[in-house]
Amino acid sequence: MRRRLAAIVAADMVGYSRFIAADEERVLARQTAHRKELIDPKIAEYGGRIVKTTGDGFLVEFPSVVDALRSAVGIQLAMAEREAARDEAQRIIYRMGINLGDIVIEDDDIYGNGVNVAASATDTKKPADTIDIIPIPKPRIVTSFFQALRRLGRRKTNLRGKSTRRRRRSGVPADRGTCARTACSRSRTRATPRS
């Protein structure tokens, strides 16, 4: 199973079922034109790869979260211009979710929690034309890092450019500060003031 870190963009058309029920052929033709003339070129412009398309949306992988955001914003702004002449209720609008996370690669498809989180950001309860950027869970990353160190035991690591050594000791949580592993955790001798 191959994994890598990637920025995932999930997009979902607002009111797709309603549009299709009202005028399937015209809606699909408009959607195809938007894809061909705007969405696909804008994704390619920022180095994205369209992983899959669904009837009402698409899933894209980017090597950079900055490029993912630039592409998403560019698509949203251009879509607003292209649909501006239509009644508000008839405009094609996409909700988008962006997540930077670990993904699983299988052939040309991608899976995993990183993909699921991006897709969940297109929740229908959120406003239309939304771009929801998922915050990076720093505490989880830090915890995972120290758990990995604990499994490795004693290893020379480089953290923020400083070479350090960490030794696993039983009964000491892996993510506790260095002080817990050194003499500073013991009681300190205080100097007795002279009378």
C-alpha cells in the first residue's frame, strides 16, 4: 500500500438533483462546457490531477496546498462571472473542500482519511460557493511524531535543526517534555542562605 501527503480538493455542485430533474440535457451541457473551458484548464494550470468525476462534482489531487487554493479560488471567481447573467436559483455553483492529508494510492485512484475529510467539507448545510479549508491538526501530528520515536527507542533525530538524542524510558509518555527525562524532574538542592 503506497501513501503520500497531498492537498485534496473535493467539489460538489449545489442543487444538482433539482437541476437534473428540471432540465437534464441543458444542465449537463452547461456543466460539460464549464469543465472543458474553465475547470479542467484551471486545475492543470496549478499542477492538479483530476482523480475522478461524479455526476455532481469532482476530486482533484495537488502537490501543494497553496496551488490547490489558488485553483479553487480561480474556479469560483470565474464560475461567478460565467453564471452571472442567470437567475440566482439557476446558477451552477460549486462547494469546495480543501484538505492537506495522508492519502492511499491504488492505480490512478486515491483513498483514505485525507480524501474523506476533504469530501465532508462540501456538506450541504454550508453556504453555496464555499471553499472550506480544513485546518491541519497539529496536536495529532506532534503526538504521532513522539509515538513513533517511542517505538524506535533510542535514535538520533533532528528537530528544528538541532541534533538531539532521546531515550525511551518505561512509564514516561513519549510526548512529555525533555525535562521529564532528565535531572530537572528530580528535586533540586537549594542553597542555604548565610546567617
